[in-house]
Amino acid sequence: MIPTEGNDLMAKYMLLIYGDAAQWEAMTPDERAAHDARHAAFREAAGPRVAGGEELEFAPNATTLRAGVTGEPITTDGPFLETKEALGEYYLVEAADLDEVLRLAALLPEVHASHSAVEIRPVVFHG
Amino acid sequence: MNDDVVAAVASAHRRDWAQVLATTVRLTRNLDLAEECTQDAYAQALRVWPESGVPERPGAWLSRVARNRALDVVRRETRLRRMLPLLVVDATTAGPGDDPGGDDRLRLIFTCCHPALGREAQVALTLRLVCGLSTAEVARAFLMREPAMAARITRAKRKIAAARIPYRVPAADQLGERVGAVLQVVHLIFTTGHTAPAGPALVRRDLTDGAVDLARLLRLLMPGDADVGALLALLLLNEARADGRRGPDGRLLLLCDQDRSRWDAGLIAEGSALLTQALRRRPLSRYAVEAAIAAVHAEAPSWERTDWTEIAGLYTVLGRMWPGSPVVALNRAVAIGMRDGPQAGLTALAPLLDEPALATYGYLSAARADFLRRLGRRAEAETAYAEALALTGNEVERDFLARRLDDVRAAGR
């Protein structure tokens, strides 16, 4: 009855994984193995819907460029925001709707630890 | 205009608004447009029904008008619409008579109460879209200015579209969490209307009626859900006392002063029957325990002859389900005092005096004052009543406390 619309395709979502680097570093080898296994389970469940994703070096290794007083970019040491919990990893996934993303993201170990969380940001559709 | 027609439109508004809007949403896949078309349909009813007469099935008439209007707009705007984020709607088109998972009203409720929306946004959207309150009415219920409430509703709708919150009854693996959110929203709408924090009207019928209608609808669509039945029982048992809460002068009466013959025996019976079913279910619903407390009050012949042993026991159960709730602990202490006498009540209240969450809670001072008065400790009672009075904003409760304070002072002279 209503024609299929152009933006009826899958949408993209960025999963931004935030947490306390000190606690990630403090994991025992067993904890690390369990952590990695959960990521593997996530990737397997998501399959071809994962369009990208990487683990990032810890925030102290970040370099930030921002405008100085003259408007010229200045290079500074550290992340954009100095916080205890920082971006540590990301996935770019394709999904039909938010419920599907929520179901997948719930598999990630970071949503089960007290110091970390996964922020889900819809990617803007430009047609 | 013909009064009968106005009444018929008002009745169709209350009964059919959610259904008309919800079916139109599936067509437009845009909440704003569906809302406009639904409003247009009701406006058209006001124009047409005085001439044509009220149709036999007003809801079907309204749905058809809203649907035709939506189809017109959608055809004209197709190119523009291609650029807009559309609501994610399942391909399956279920109509009446299908399984409850296919009911459009249920889809609408779950979309409005999606956990990706803040609680305030969930409540505002549910009142506007499901209960059909105007934005001005929703704003008034929450003591907000209309533009601020309009902005809140607009932001929520934008998020539904941008984040692709689906127009769907959640699948089994997500249903539990989602039903919990829906029930909290319905409960919050009811309590906001029931205790009216401020304003001349002490009870907001539009909110309590809206909440009861929602709970009845949920019960109809999800008859097997234990929490849904328990919440409906709780609302009905409270609603049954609504008329008794107002005195001859229209002012609120406290439970201990109410004329119990004015309570609605039909609603009490209906609520009690639902409660009996809910109490058999495991795990026990928090709403079932609260409904059981309401039922003990509803079935008691008087405040004094209430089964306080039962009430204290139920608050103990509730305290276990809701650990650390100081208000539950306070209610339990009051029940113990009613059961075992004022000295026992004071002893039960003692540990709560240091509770920071209750530091500005007038009911704690009022409960202490009452026990002290009954023990004849007048000077202490006077101080406690004065404290309660200073902490209470509700006019009717202030009147009550002021009268008690006067009595205590007079007795001391």
C-alpha cells in the first residue's frame, strides 16, 4: 500500500565502548580470556552486520589537535576529554532497528562490568 | 452545537483515540503526521456528526477518516519523505482478532515507553499519544510550562526516529524489561493524578482515569502477565476509594476520616478478584503486595478495626522486595504502632529518625506526633506536630495537622 522508502535499508550504529583503562589492564589472564571470548561471541552473533571495529590504545597515548588562541591548530598530549573512563574500543554495526543493536550489544563484556559501558550512537543517514 | 454530538466525540476520544492513532502510525510511519491526521479526524467528527448523526461505530469512522487523510499526505510528500527517517514498522500487518502481539495500541505503548527514552519522556509521550491528552494538559499535570513540555515531546519523537526505536511489541527475550517500564509509567501517571502534589484540584481525574484505562487495556492485551494483573488490581483498589476521599465540602479526607460507605464496592470486588489471581503467581509481584495492602484497607470496616497485623506483615514482605526503602519502613512502623499500641510504634519509628532520606518527610513527624499524643506526652507531641506542619505543603493535610496541634495545646492548658 505504501511504497518502500529509500531509507528502509539497514541503519548503521556506532558502539562506543568506554571504561577505566586501569581496570582493563588489571585483568588476570583468565579474566582476559573470558573477556575476549565474549567479544568473539559478539562478533559471531553479529556476523556480517559488523562493518568495522578496533581496540584502541589507552587514552594517555592519544594526541589531540585543537585551535589555539590565534585559531591555528595546536597539538596537545592526551585525549579530548580527560576522564577516568575513556573510549577504549568501537564497533560499527548495521541493524534494522535499535532493539536489534541492544540485543547484540548486551553480549559485550563491557556491559556486565561496573566500570565500563557501551554507548550506542546512530550514524546519520545521508541518502 | 448539539450536546449529544459533543458527548459522543468526547466519549470516542477517550475510548478510541489510542486505536485511531496507533493504526494511523503504521500507515504514516511518522508520529507527528499520525497525530495530526488523528486530530483532524476528531475535528471532522465535530463538523460532520451534527448533520449525519453519530456513526454506529465511531472508532471505525474516525480510523477511516484519519487513514484517508494520511494517505493523501503520504502520496503528496513521497519525495520529501524519502529523506526523513521513518519509523521502523514490521512488515506483518495484523488487524483486530489477531494475536495481542499484533495490536497497534500495544505497539504504540511499547514505543512510547522504550527504555532508550528517559522516564519523563516516556510519561509525556504516553499521555500525549496513548491517552490523547493535549500538550497543555500534559504540561499542567507536571507543573510545567507548555513550551517546555512541547519541546520534551518533540525531542522524544526525534529520538524515536533517529535511533530507530521500532514500532513493535518486543520479542520474548526483551519483553520482561519492557513490560516493567510500561507498568512503571502507568503507575507513575496514576500516582501523579492521585496525590496531586499542588494545585487547587487534589485529584486529577484525567490522569487517574487515563492510567486505569491503560492498565485495563494492558490486561486485555496481555492477560497472562502476572505484573499487569497485579498493577490493575492496585489501581482499581485505590480508585475504588476516590469518591470517599472528598468530604462534603469537596476537600480531601484522610483515610482515617473517610465515610467508607462511599467507596465503590464494585471496583473493590473487581480489584480483589484480580489480586487473588496475582497473589498465586511466583515470583510475587511488587504491585501484588501493594494491592494486598490496599485491599486490607478497602475491606476494613473502619480505620481502628483495620487488620494491622496483616498490614505490618505485608510491609515486611514489601521491605524485603524493596530493600532500604525508608518509606516502606515508615509505613511498617505505623502499622506496628496501630497493632501493638503507641509505645511500640514509637520504638519502631526510632531507628528512622536518623534516616537522611526522611529528614524532610512530614509523614514521619506526623506519625511520631500521633503516637506521642496517644501516650499523653503532650509537650513532645506539640513539637512533633509543629515540625510536621512545617514540612507539609498539601493544604488539606496542613489543616488536619493544625487541628491536632490545637487539640494538644488545649489539652495541656
